[in-house]
Amino acid sequence: MSLYRLIGQFLRRHSSAYAASGLMLFGIAMLIVWIPRQIGRLVDGLVSNRLAGSALLVQLAWLVAAGVIVYFLRVGWRLKLYAAAYRLGVELRERLYARLALQGPRFYQDRRTGNLMALATNDIDAMEMAAGEAMLAGFDGSLTLVLVVAMMSLGVDGRLAACALLPFPLMALSFWWISRHVHEASRLALERFGVLNDHVQETLAGVRTVRALGLQARSEAQFSILAGDAASASLDAQRWEAAYEPAVGFTLATATALTLGVGGWLVWQGQLTVGQLTSFSLYLGQLIWPMFAAGWVLSLLERGKAGWGRLQPVLQEPLSVDDHGTVPQVTPGPLVVQGVRFSYPGQQRPALDGVSLRLQPGHTLGLVGPTGAGKSTLLRLLLRHHAPGAGSVQWNGRDLQDYTLGALRGAIAWVPQEAFLFSASVADNIALARPGASREEVEQAARLAAVHDDILRLPRGYDTPVGERGVTLSGGQRQRVAIARALLADAPLLLLDDALSAVDTETEARILSHLREARVGRTVIIAGHRLSTVVDADQTIVLREGHVAEQGNHAALVAANGWYARQWRYQQLEASLDAA
């Protein structure tokens, strides 16, 4: 779809607003072309002494009234126009946000957050201007041009009009040549702004790391380079846009010289009156707006096309996880993974290969194994962040693909290792999945996650803002707040992905003790490196290089004397040394 087709569809949906603006512009144009003709008649009346006294005052009053009406009509069409154009921006931002929200991790592997943010700001702003200012300025300029040229040719003198308009085809050719360069310069400026935006977002998100490693000077130097590149590209676009004005000025100067020369000769020959030449000169001056409008419209359209060229591929990118499910609600039942194989894009070795398991409702499964064994990948498949390349995952006899994403994820509470908190209060972050939860329920969930006492020590307790990404809390506190959030959600399936890695062993023991009570009747999968987190699991699976290497409960796995048993003895020895 081209930008013009997009705007055309928008115009049809909001035709009433554009029609009202068009009518007001038509009224403005009619008054504007009437004023020079009236002034010409006044000049001829004054020269011939046919107009004086009250008649002159009446004619002047009409001119003033016309100016006042033009003023209010201009205010009205701008209000109507911009209200409609901003609606396009809202629609595009809603489409972009909805598309980004449905994309999975694979989509974000090749895209930078700052650049996506730039799409939602600068690029869509450019399209707003193309749908608003450019469309109406184009209509206004075109209508004014037609009416003014008609009045010059039919209302004054066709010969003089033909001479005065001779330079205009050359101006049109120069506008076409300039617009091609404006498009490329605008595209480059938007891209470089996206890169700059991404650097700022990434630096601010990792500001503590930047400071800890003493990278402030390097970061500032890189920012300076990127800001300079963005400014240079924007300046280049402005240089080309600035070329419109000299083209207009040269055209108008040439047309004025021809008008004065030919018009003066016609007056001398008695074929044209002074008033008619005055009207013609005023009409010629009114052509300044259509000429500037043409340059302005071309510039806005090229900027809009550049923005749409960057936005459209993102909107058309196929969903990395399709939501074609039709079952609107998950009924808890056995969770069955059968022969699942999955590989990340660009990687030869599969992250999971032939993994099978069966988990009864209300039971707890432990997932352990070396780093990179596939534990987190298996949890992401359950969340449908990815789809398996082979095999199937079923819940209560239905493939996960049969459920709508909303239903599936509403039935799962997930706590990742890197817990994400929003820029809100502690209480709001805990109650994220249940915004209507009472303060007592929020505090009870915090107690189960062993974070209640920590929260009370904060300046405003549960009402303390946590800052962006929970920056005011420690890693362990963020993890426990996320666990409290998952427990409060009360979903039938709880996934803990190394969610206790940032807490000490004593706090871990307290949380696990509370979880034993909270997970009654709830299916739980705990993935982690500390084997102490899965000791009470009904069954534990050891993953190694994407394969199921061992399976059984804690006692059976220790007795098997495999990887699990060796890790258990090592971690027990390490714990005893720490205690000593």
C-alpha cells in the first residue's frame, strides 16, 4: 500500500471533516479572488471620480468584512483539519502498538527499541502532516491557482496572463527535481534519528553499568557523533527544502517583470485600465501562496512517504507467533510435551530435541541442567513466545495452538530470572494481573514471597514508586515482588524461571516453604540452577544440550548417581563451607 492509498482510505473514513474543511477553503478562495477585482474597481472609480463619500465607505466596509470572514474561515478549517489529521496519527500508533504487542521475541532480535520508538513519534508525525497540512494546502493552493488564473485570463486580460505565466512550467520542473532529493534526505534523517533514539534508550536503561565501567566519556562521545549525524541529515533535508523558496522567488520576479512590461504597454495602448493592471498585479501576488503551497506539499508528502516506507514493513511483518486459536478459556488438566524439537533462527544446534514429559494438574515439575540446556526455552514454548518446530505441547488434551493467546497467557503466571517492574508503586506492580485486588490480598502475596518486611522499610511502604524497571529495588527484591505478583494472579499454571537466583539461601528456604502452601492445587514448573529449589518437586527433569538426560524425583535422581547427584553433592558441600 502506498502512502496515497493509505491517506485515501483515511479520507473516506473521515470524509465529513475533510468536506467541511474543503467548503471553508472554497469560501476563502472565492473571497480572496474577489478582493483584487473589487480593489481594481475602486481604483478605476477613484481615477474617474465616480466613487466618493458614502459609496466609497460602503465598498471599503465590504473589503474589511471579507477580510474578517476569511480570518474566521481559516481558523475553522485548521481546527477541523488538524483534528482529523491527528486522528490518523492515533490510528497508526494504535496499529503499531497492537502489532508490536503481538510479536514474539524473534521479531525483536533484529530490531532496536529506540528505532521502534522513533517510528511511533517522528515517522508517524510526518504522516500526520502529509494527511493534514499537505492535503488541505494542496487543495487550497490548487483551488486558489485555478481561480486566480481564471480571473487573470477571463476577468482581466488573457494575453497578459499568458505572458505572466510563461516561467511557471520551469518552476514545476525544478520542484520535481528538488522533491526527489527531499525524499532521500528525509528518509536518511528519520533513520539516523532512530539510531540516535536507540542509543539514548539503551544508555539510560543501562546507566548504572555505564557508570560502573567508567564509560561515560565514551558514551557521550558516541552520542555526540550520532547527534551530529542526525543533525547533518536533517540539515541536508532542510537545504533541499530551502531550494523551493528561491525557485518561487525567481519565478515570481520573472512573472512580475513580464506583467509590468506587457501590462504597461497595454495601458499605454489604451487596451487596459490602471485599475485592471492593479487587479492583475494583485492576482499575480496571490500566486505566491499556490507556489509556496506546491513546494510545501511536495516536501510534506516526501517526508510522509519516507516515514511510511519505514513504518509499513513493521506493520506488515508476519507475526512470529500467530494467534489463530479459537478456544477462549483454558480448562486445567494434564500438561503433555511430546517429542518437541525447537531451534532458534540462525542456529544449527537445536535448543530442544525430542523432549517429552507429562505433568498432572496440581503437581510440581523441576527443570534443571547446565547453562544453555534448554530450560528457559521450554518455558517460552509453554508461553507460546515461540512455536515448536516439531512435536506438540498439549494442555488438557488440546494443543496450545488451539487456545487464544489471551486465554493461554491469562492461565499462566510467569516469573523470569530478570524480573521486570513498571514505573509505578510497589502495590501496583504486585496487583498488575489483578488490579482490583485489595491491599490485604496484595500484602498476603508479598508475605508469601518473603518481601513484605522489605517493602515496609521503603520510604512510603507499598505506595513507594519503584522507578523505571524497578531501579530503586535490589535484584532480589525485584524477583520477590515479581513472585508476589504471580501468586496474586492465582493462575492454574505457575512458571518460575530461575526466579530465586538473586536471593540468599535462607530467604530461598522461606519462599519455598510458603510456596508449598500456595501451590496446593496449582501446577508449578520450577526451572533453576540451585537443586534445593526442586527438592520437593513431584518429578524433576535434567536437560542437557536440549535432551532429557535424567528424570525422576529427588531421591531417585540422587540414587542414580548421574549429573543431578554430582551437582547435589557439590552444592551441599558449597553450602556447608559457606555456613562455616
